[in-house]
Amino acid sequence: MATQASQASGKTWRIDHGPYSAVIAEVGATLWALAYDDEPLISGPGPDEWPDEAAGQVLAPWAGRLGDGIYRFEASVGTAALNEAERNNAIHGLVRWVPWTLEAHALNRVTLACQIRPTPAYPFSLLLNVEYRLGRDGLVVTTFATNTGSVSAPLSLGFHPYLTAGTASIDLAHIRIAAGQKLNLDERLLPTGDRRPVAGTEFDFRTTRALGPSQLDLAYTELERDALGHASAAVINPDTGEGTEIWVDGSFRYLVAYTPIHRRNGLAIEPMTSPPDALRSGKDLIVLDAHQQFEAVFGIRRLRHG
């Protein structure tokens, strides 16, 4: 059953499985809430709030920043609104503020769809389907992107959950990000094209350690992967040893870590298929031929002590 949470969210759908529960919103297919035994695993908007600093939103057809809001792809030119005007950037795509269409809703899953039509910002046709499914191992988010046009279309996909671990502030949490390199960024927080090892720097979280007052807004790559090809990051409560873990499949080659400006109650770990500014640089950009489909999967789960 759908309920009306607020003007910001539109309709919302709750799903449950065992101790897990989640709420997904119509506007932006936003992950509004995720909990284990009613304890939040993410920091999301309140019932009468909107997703400040992109909390829980889907980032498409580009994730991260797009310098100057202008890019060229084959014979097309895209011109996007500069919604990060102070840095002359367009940020996080087009779908996070529009209502998505409900495709299916069951006890433990909900699927939403968004058809992107050609506009000056994105002169291509793209259908996005996002399924949120709860199971024994937490939340699994599966995205299908289908080129519904007659010409090739570029895509950079991302998500923006804020992980939390029950500490009073994210400063008190311990952080693990299994990545060996970070992208160098310029003063506009756009990649310069260089990358550097994190070893020996303040940005090395391969071994779990306290976040403290660090202010992060950087893209990690060279992700360490397990036998399934999954990479992961976690936010952990040092008092209990428990926390929240996010994992990504091989489609996501970058994890952006971001500490919010207005309230430090969660750490954003953003799965991204491509680095910021990929529509301009072409770096790791997904290119879909006419009628071609792309799939990407990530998940969020409770991290238990031991």
C-alpha cells in the first residue's frame, strides 16, 4: 500500500523482510529510509523534509559534477542547468526531482520506472527501472538502463545513500573504504585526469579507523574486490562493533565519499559507474547503442559484530 509522506516525497512504499524495513519515495525513486530492527542504517529526510544534499537519490543520466553544464557526444550537444552555480557545474543528473512510475510492489520489493525524453540537457531517450528488494542479506538495488532511442546514448549512473551506525555524530564512527586510489580534483571538484594512491595519506581508510572531523568530497577507485567481484565500504560504531555496509558489483567502478555540510549524522558513500564529469571526459562512460540495456547492482546491509 502506498502512503502520502509529504509534498517532497510524493507517494511512498514500505517494504519489509525479517528485521529489515525500507521506504522508497515516488519522487526520484528515492531511498527514504532503511532500518534493521527499527534502527536506521541510513540517514534520510524526515517526513516533512526534502532530500537535502541528495540524500538517498538516484543520480542519472550523469552522476557527480558536469563542468559548465555542457558536453558533446557524437553529433549531439547537451546543455544542462547549472544547479551548483557557485562552481559553474551541473550536478547529479535529471531524475532525482521527478515522479517515477510504480511498476510493481510486493511485501519485500518495489520497482519504479522513469522514461527520460530528449531535452536540451540530455538529447537522448533512456528508460530507467530500479528495483529495491529486501532479503536475508539486506537491501539489494538493481538498475536496468535501456536506450529507447535510435542513436547511441551516454550514461553515468550513481546513488547517494548516507550510511550511519548509531553514533551521535559521524565524527565518532569508524570508517572502512576498500580502495587503493583517489582521483585528483581541481578547485571546482572536477577530476584533473590524475589519480594517486591513498597509502600514507589522510584519505586511506582501507584499515578501519575513526573519521573524526575530516571533511570528505572525493572519488575513490581501484576498489578492492572479493571473489564475487564485489567492493565494499562500511560505517561502524566503535562501541558495539556493528554498523552499516554498502557493497557494489563490477558495474560500479568508483565510490565517492562525502561528509554533509549541514548535519554530520551520516557519511555518503556513493556508488558510481563513472567518475564525475564523465560526460565531458568520456572516462569509463557507459555508451548504450539503440535498444541496448545496462544492468548494475549494489546493496546495503547490517554489519554485525564478529
